[in-house]
Amino acid sequence: MKKVFFVGLLVFSLLINVSVGIVIARHWWLKHDTRDKDMISSCPALSSQDVKSISGDWSDARQSIMATRKELHTKRAEVLDLVAANPGDLKPAEGAIQDMINLRAGLELQILQRVSKTMASLPPEKREAFLDFLKRRTCRMKGAGKGMGKMGGADCCPQEGGIRTGPGM
């Protein structure tokens, strides 16, 4: 009797573990697949093939952009250390601040070159859709005044001709 009970308990626990594993795997699979779905649903003029093509265009530039970002983070830490070492006086940190500004400008230039190259490879109707997608995505990005890890909501982007106000603006 005890043996049957423990075998039943073992089978039941195995079934629970398998079902939890399936739910986690399904969630993980769908989460990785949502980037393309989000881009397509927010921009119906772009097909899934267009999304894959655009993502492929960015794969070669991704490494240099990430290297520049890492360099920028290192420079930011250096500037903060200089500011902390000399509170109230930015003169000793001016050179490092200028280097940080130059790195940020270089990063923006790299990104805009990739956007320009991507737009040149798209037909005119797809360019307009891609531009609209980028504008909406830019409004949803993390940034000043949105808090740590928060994304902009539906009211994030300014209306046509409107001025966006609020913290960090």
C-alpha cells in the first residue's frame, strides 16, 4: 500500500515538474519571438522579412556600437571619479568631460550612419514606415525623467506641433 502511494506521489510530482517546465519553455520561446512581432504590429507596413533584413543589416555594426558604448561607460565612471575627487570644481575634469562628449557624439554618428544605410536599402514606402517606427520607438526609450527601467507610455511622444513637458524635458 505504501509503495503504491509513493509511486503515485512520484508520478504526480514528475507531471507537475514537466508541466511547469513546458510553461517556462513556452514563455521563454514567446518572449524571444516578440521583438519581431512587436515591430511588425507597431509598423504593419514592414513584413517579417523586412524586419529580418533590417536586423541583419545591424548585426555587423552592433559590435562597434557596443564597444563605443562600453568606452563611454568607462569614461563616465572616470568623470564621476574626478568630480568626486574635486567636489565643487569641474576644472580638473574638463578634459575627461570633453572626451565623454566626443564619445557620445561618435556613438550617435555611428547609429545615424546605420539608420541612413538601412533606409537607403529600403524602397520608399518601407522607408516611411521604418522612419515612423524609429520615431515611435525613440519616444518609448528609457531616458531622463522616466525613472529607472521605465518606458514611456502612450503620452510619451509630443503631438504634432506640441511641446513635450515634464521632468527631464
